[in-house]
Amino acid sequence: MPTTGAPEHFDAVVVGSGFGGSVTAARLAEAERRVCVLERGKAYPPGSFPRSPWGLKNNFWDPSEQLYGMFDVWSFDGLEALISSGLGGGSLIYANVLIRKDERWFVQDENAPGGEHWPLTRADLEPHYDEAERALGAQRYPMDHEPYASTPKTVAFREAARALGQDWFLPNLAVTFANAGRDPVPGEPIVESRPNYHGRARETCRLVGECDVGCNFGAKNSLDYTYLTAAWHAGADIRTLSEVRSFEPRDGGGWIVDYVHHDPDDERPPTAVRVTADDLILSAGTLGSTYLLLKNRAALPGLSAALGRGFTGNGDLLTFAMRCAQDGLDGTRVPRVVDPARGPVITSAIRVGDALDGDGSEGRGFYLEDAGYPEFASWMLQLLDTPRDLLSAVPVLSRLVRRWAEHERETNLSDEVSDLFGDCGLSNGLLPLLGMGRDVPDGKMSLKDGRLEVDWRKHGASEEYFERVRHLSHQIADQLGGEFLDNPIWHLNRVITVHALGGCRMGRDDSEGVVDSYGNVFNLPGLHVADGSVMPGPVGPNPSLTIAALAERFTRAMIDGAPSAPQAAPTRAATTPEGSPPVTGAEPGSEAASLEFTEEMKGFVTLNGETDYDRGFRAGRESKTSLMFHLTITATDVDRFIDDAAHEGVAHGYVHCDVLGGRLPVERGVFNLFVDQHGDRARKRMFCRLYFSDQAGHPRTLVGHKIVQDDPGLDVWSDTSTLFTRVFAGHVDPDGDERARVVATGILHIHLLDFAKQLTTFRVHPATRVDALARFGKLFAGELWEAYRPRIGS
């Protein structure tokens, strides 16, 4: 791409400004990183969202047709997908719902349908959920105040849910209903602690049902008012109408990013621009980020073959309860007032249990939420009902014509004109029902002739799930005295989703996912993904809050220096590391007895350069950076092992640490039991030295020691179950520890149950040499006596 001069360089370039990109941009900018946000769409300050037919006609995204609007509709075999193009991404058109992913729905089973496995838990995200809710100004719909308490659709949905024994609740919404310390009032000026990005005044929710077409009053706490405002105040360079087309690794590290700048007032081809960055964060949404990676795959060596797998629509299903009715005072059926245009689009929800909940629920769980739409949609529905209303209005019209012909002097015609509207049964008695939940993430995204394709069918593994959602929706319609109506495209074997997820899913390694649990792309340092595409499966409830929480987690890892994605490990021969100490044992073919047992230790380490074991352990525990090993310890000649002062054996097994690449085989290991410390028989050490390689093929050495000595108190268990641990860069011999670069530091422990299991693993060969096992036991007990005799004998 042609450029003039050197391209501008940033610490980080963020592609997209949705729930992943805006969070990332804000947190990196607040950490004093030089950040550039590239958003293909426009900014939408209050009052700029169109409402006229002409405005809506031009509010779609297709630059090839000179359309630079907000709505972007994608069509695939089996489904339609609606996404947003604009500063703030999907927050401009979402329905504001902030629900945390259910704790038990973090599926951790690669054999689950769709291959779903989440490499993190709800506990890992809990603090980040807290941060996101604070930043997004979460508030519940204030049903304890009027006029909110009498919102017709909320009341109707609540009554229907309770009649069916369902779990109805008010979820958090990213909407400002009230200023801090004040009662909620529609249309009150919002008090902000600092100017928002647009520099415009905002008002509390006016209950006009326009959330999904853009809030012209600024009542939605969309990303342009929250995270992007924070990024802007922290110095982020936010560029709109800037569409990324390609990117590639830069010589010497970092990334080259090429984008075009659109000018809606200029029909000439858009201007090409190039920037560079140390870190590139793709946050263009599930469809956008996956498409960009697929399109640029040839420039991305080592990109996971899992790219495109795991697509899910988050179980989205739209149905309707229409012409809702109830018994009138005279016993006849009259239209029920639902008034879906009153209130924000969504006010309340029902949660339906899942077999994973462990409470007797069956099937795959889901949420069902009330929904609404703007007033102009009610007028459109009223027009559709006009032929029916005109038939009922014939007597009224006849009466008016007779009065005019006979020159009657009745001057008040209000009642007659009112009757011309009919019963408004369609426009006022329609309640959309939004279902979402745990469908099966078995879709596949790919490129075909340069276009994005999604292979997904509703009549696949998710068919039973969708029927469950339809069944409850039908029951709600019945409770409201209405007619159940599927979305018309359902009968064309299609659904529409506004929550497309997957394609760049998280995984434990590059065979399972595209990114690790911190959003780092496997095998491509400095490349990250932070949006809905990283989900290994459906979120269940509305996914926006979980996307934001993940982005908080990912960015915190970038700022704190948490490890980048483990890289693909080349196949390595299990050779002895250069400089490793010799291992004693019987010669092949000897009749010496050998003994083996297994040991498993678990704990926490930190990778922030800390060298103090205790501080490393506490920091690792706080960040949940766990490390464990599972070893088989072998003394090939028990007699020699006992007689040798080094008491040295061989260790085989594996080290497991997610941030180093998961489960990593020990290429060679050395174990020493009860070595005198500086000639002091009352102070002994146990050692282990494990040589392995991380997923990138980088050699690593784990060195651990236990200190067994007489301290105040009877501490035999704590001494023998505590391993002070460091991981060094390279394969390091004992003389090189002081010079080696420390990769990780912390403490491992043997848990009591693991120790009990360990006692059952002792084996001696040949089995007839039970005396060898006895000699080993005597050594162990005797060395402990030497260490603790002063305390025990006092």
C-alpha cells in the first residue's frame, strides 16, 4: 500500500470500538500506552440517529453503494446476522442488558457437543464483571417508582411468568434512569463527572423504546459515553470511518496495519493509510475479526487451524405474542394493553434451568426476555391493521355521513373519530419475545470467493434447544391471551441472530483454539483478539457484559506483563540437557532392585520478574496463575540411592502451567531426597530439577527445593509438603542458577489427599525385594528423625 514517509507508530492499534475494542482502548490508554482506535463507522452524538423513512433508508453500511450508516445485515445459509457499524459498535443498537454468564455454564469438556471447552471459570471473570458493570453504569429498571412500575409490557410479562412458575427478574441495564442520589425521572439532565466524547448534553431514559435504533437522548450508557470517553480523555487517537483491510507482522516485531479512510462526501476511492504497532488488537466483532483473519491468513504463519470453528448465534430466537386479550368487565374478551413501545426495549427476563445446573433441570438452559420497539413501529403495525379496522368503522362512518347530510348540530365528534382507530389490537397487543441461551456451537466460518460463509443449520444439534424456547414462548402467549407467532423466516428454516459468537475461540492450545484465555493469538506474538469471536461456545444470556469482562481481563494481562500466547512447540527429542548432572543407578541388566513412586504438587507462581518465593506465590494466587507437576520418581538401584549422600533419582512426567503452554512433558528430571545442608544433619533439603520446553520450543528449567529443619513448632508436614519453586529460561545446570533469567517464582504444595494417594504408588522391582522398600522407608524416617530430633526429644 503506497505511503509517504514512515508510517505513524503506536504502542497498540485497536480495530473496532465495540465491547472488546473500547474496553481495551480505555485501559491501555489509561496505562499510558499510545493507542489508536480504528472504527470503520461514524460517530453518533445525541440527536443524530435518523427517524424518517429517508433517514432509515440511508442508515445501512455498504461503502460500495455509498452507504455509511449504522446497520450491517449479513445473510448466510440458515441464518441472518445483524451487526452495527459506528463508534461504539454493537452498543449503539443493543438492548442494554448486562447479565453475567452462569457459573455452571462455563463448560469445560472438549467432548461436549460442538467441542465446547472454556479455559477459564466464572471466578476468573468475577472481578472483571465488577469493573465492567461500574464502567457501564448498570441500573435495574426502577419498578418501585412510577411511571416505571405500571409499564404495561413489564407487568404483563411478569404476570405470565409467575403464572407459569418461572424465574422472572429485573436484569441490570446500561441505561441511566436516575442521577446518583436522586429518584428516577424520565428526561432529567444527566450529571456527568467529565465531558463525554461528543461534548453533548444527555437525558435520563424517556421510555420511548428506541434503544435498538439509537438513543437520541443519550440515556443509553453506550460505549461512546463510557469506555471510549475514558480512552479519549486518556489520550487515545480515535479515528472513525477508518476501515482496516489488511495487516501483517513487521520485521523486528510488531505489526503493519493498512486501512482506508472513507469520505461520504467524496465519490473517489477511499484514501489508503498505513500505521504500525507493537500490539494489534482485533475487536471487529465475531464476523469482522474472523473475516479479517481468514482474509489475511497467508501473512500469518502458525495461525491455528481452529480458525472459523465454533460459530454460535447464542441461541437467539425471536417470537411474538400477538393480539393479547383479557376478560373485560362484562365478561367479553377485550384487547390487553401491552404497549411494547413504552419503556426501554428490554426491561425484564426469565431464566430457564439447564442440566448443568445440578438442580434437576433438564436440557440446555436459556433466557427469555420481554421486548419492545419505537413508536413509529406501532404506527406501521396500525396501518397493517387498517383494512380490519375500516370494516369495524363502517357504522361510525355511516353515522357521520348521515349527520352531515341532515345538518345535525352535534359539534363534538371526538368519540366518533376515536372509534376510527379500531381496538388497536395489533399495535398495542403485540409482545415480542427474545430467547437466547445454550445452543450447540457447531457452526463453521470460512471464505468462499473472498466472501465470508457460515455453515450452520437450526435443524442440526440445536433443534431440541430451539423447540424448548418456542414451547415456553407459546406458553407466555397463551397466558397473555394472545396468538403465538414464529418469526416468519423460521418457516424458511432460518433464524436471525444479533449475538453472533465464535470463530476465534479461546482454547488451551492451538489445536483447540485461536487465542489463549488472555486473548493472545497462538504463535503470533503481539496479535490479540478481544470480542465475541473468542467465545468457545454460547454465553447464554446477552453476551455484551461477558465480552467486556473478558476484554478487561485480556487488557489487564497485557498491562501487567502476563504471558503472551504459548507458541507451537517443535517436536523435540528427549535428550539430556547440556550440563545436566549425571544420574546414578544400576547398569542395564543388573539385578539391583528399583523403586518408584508418583508425586503431584500444585501451587501458584508469578511471571512478573519477582524472585521472592512468598511474594511470587501470593501474586500468582491473586492472578490465578497456577503451576503443577506430576512426576514419577525412580531410584534405579535402591541400595546405591541410599548409600549415595546425594540420594539422587530420576524424574519423569509433566509440568502443567497454562501461561507457559499447558501440559508440557519433562524431557529429563533429577530428584534428590534429604541432602545435608552445609554438613548440618539437622538441616536438610529435597531438590528437583526438571528440564522441559514451553509451547514455543523455548527450553525451561524448573528448580524446586524443600527445607526440612527444626523450627519452633512441630512442622514436619509443612516442611515436607512445601516446594519453593523457580522456573529459569534455558536448560540450566546447577552452577548456572545465579546467572539464569527467572521466568516464574512461587510455591507448590502437596495437598493432603494427593499425599494419601502418593503413599499407594510405591512400587519395587522385582516385587520379591520387599527389603528394598523397607530400606527406603527407614531412610525416609531416619532422615526426618535427624532433622527433628532436637525438637521431638526436648
